[in-house]
Amino acid sequence: MKDTNSIIELKGTVQPYAWGGQQFIAQLLQQPSTGKPMAEYWLGAHSSASTQLVNTTAANTLNDLLAQEGTNWLGTRHSFDALPFLLKVLDVHDMLSIQVHPTKTEAVKGFARENMLGIPLNAPNRNYKDDNHKPEVMVALSDFYLLHGFLELTKMQLVLDSYEPFNPLKKLVTQENYTRLYAHVMQLPQNEVDAILSPIVKICHQQIQQGNDSKLFPYYWVNKLYPTPVEANIDRGLFSIFFFNIVYIPKGYGIFQAAGVPHAYLEGQNVELMANSDNVLRGGLTPKHIDVSELLKHTICTPTIPKLLAPTADVTDYQFPVPDFALGHWQLGAQTPSMQHTSSNFGILLCTGGEAVLKNSHGQFLVKEGKAFAIQAGTSFEITTASTAALFFAYIPNFNG
């Protein structure tokens, strides 16, 4: 049986990225708003922002703890020698960059290539910050909107037919393959991008003025990015707003995003769980570095039908086609006031609402909104609520799932 230190409270890191909101994460953490963006709350052992340990003498940070006692804490029923995932809460106020993540194999090659070229890890033109892939899953904490993969063929053809500036692009779509289309618009000279998109922006403004402001259509997002007419230096990411699926995810539902699937978060709050990587290949809606040739090499340019993850019960466990992480989504209340759990490998428990008591045979913790805990491999614990509690448990899955 584990001692009380097999459960340790955590204090994560807030990332003040400019696209973030100012209220949600402050409220989650039950602290005053700073009046500045609070975009992400990180829980994990990332090298740039390791999570702090609370009320323990074991170590100061999760990085330190895992460096000292990695096997004891991480467990042995997996293939990792470090924590393979990063758990986040996001508050998306402004649109994030359109992006694609490489496979593990391509990340290893890309990282080695850029190292050989002597590109500093912090260089703005660096594509590969590490040698890892970055699959990710998100579960919505509010109404959430994102771009996810290319439209089905009939929808793509309708878009290209419906907007006159897009008409010349129709010949680039053949047999549900959008490689020529996407490569063409991503490599157009800026003056040609402006010539196509400037009238598109005007059309979107007209649609908004006519009351067509649903967030399920491109008009809303184009108008949000460009609320007034624009003639030059238009972000070519606008093509993606029209060519990709605009997906609405209600609270409690989620979506998994594998390597190669182009995507962008548009608006809302979520819990996000990803492989521990910084590898991002961007395709627009950002002032950051865009390497078009590298982006095109890794983008899946075929239709995608978004598949939402739906909670099946009060206690839902999601497994994914990657070894890096799995996710429990637990909604405790009148129907399910308590549950018991043992994870063979390391996990992080996060409360996003309500209140509960977390305990094992040696002690207990009050679990409130915004609180998080590291759970040592092999620890058996029970969670009980007298009201309601919304909980997420990110963990390393076993070899055999």
C-alpha cells in the first residue's frame, strides 16, 4: 500500500498568450483576474514550465520528483522514461493559428535535421522543438468552435461554386484530393491572395449585415478577424476557414486530433491533453513562422468527417490510438456520488467544477474547482461528493490499453 505522498497536490503554470481570455482561468483557479490574457493552464513536466508540488518535502517540482523517482511514480506498464503527456485548460478568446502536427517518425527526422543545420531551439524559424509527435484530445468546458480537417467533396465544391473569387480554384480539386488546391493557395504571391480574399471579406461583411451571423459559417469568423474592409496583406488562413470543417462541440463532448489533420481552435474553453511536444507547423491566422513546404509535406489533404467523443455515462474513459495518454471524464453527483479507481501508471487528477473528497488508506484531500493532484502509479483511491464534481483524470495507459 502506498503512503500519503502517493497523492500530491499540484500548482500549474498560467500561460499569458495574447489570444487568451481574462476571466475563465482566473475563476477556475479561484484567484483575481490580472486584467491580462490567461490563455492556458499547464499541468505536467514540460521543460519550460514544470508544475509545482504543494505541501510536500518530496521535491519542489513535478520534473524534480520524476527525475528522482521516475519509475516509482510513472509505473512500468508503458515504454516511457519521462512523463509523455501535458494536461491543459484553455480559454480561447481569439482564434489560434491553423496548424498541423507531424508523426513521431517525421518529428525525429525533422528535429535531427534542424539540429544538424545549427538552428537554435528558440529560433523563430525553427519548426521542430523536439523529436516527438503531438496528438491531442480536447473536451469542451463550454460551447466550443474549431476548424478540423477538410470539407467533404460536395461541400467543398459548393464553397468553390458559391463564391465567385473562388471559382477559378475548382479545377484544382480532383477525386477528393485537395493537395493541389491547398498547395496553390498556400504558395500564391501575396498580391494574388489579396485579389481573391479582399472581395471575400466584403461578401462576409454583407452577410453579417443581413443577419447571417451563425458561428457555424465562415462569415462570422472572417468578420471577427477583419471587422472592417481590408485590401492588402490579408492572412491566407482565411482560405482554411472556408475549406475546413467548422465544428461545434457542446460542453462535455470532445474531439481527437491525430498527426496530419489541419485544425485551429476558434472560440471557447476546454480541457486539452496532448503528447509532451512543441512541434507545430502553422498554416495561417498567426504572425508566427510559416514554412509552407514543411506544412504541405505533413498535411492530410483529403476530406475529414469530424467524429465527436460523447460521454457515455457519468464515468467515461477515453482510449486513443496513441500510447502517450488516456483520459477519464468523471461527472459525480446524485446518480454517481462516489467511485473507486486504481491506475497502473501515473496520472493527474483535475477538478473543473464542484467539490469532492479524494482519499486513500493514509489520508484525504479536499478537491475543489481548479485543484489538481499527481497520483502515483499503483495508487488506489476513492472520490466522493456530497453535491457534484466534474473531474478529469489524465494518465499513461498500459501497454495493452
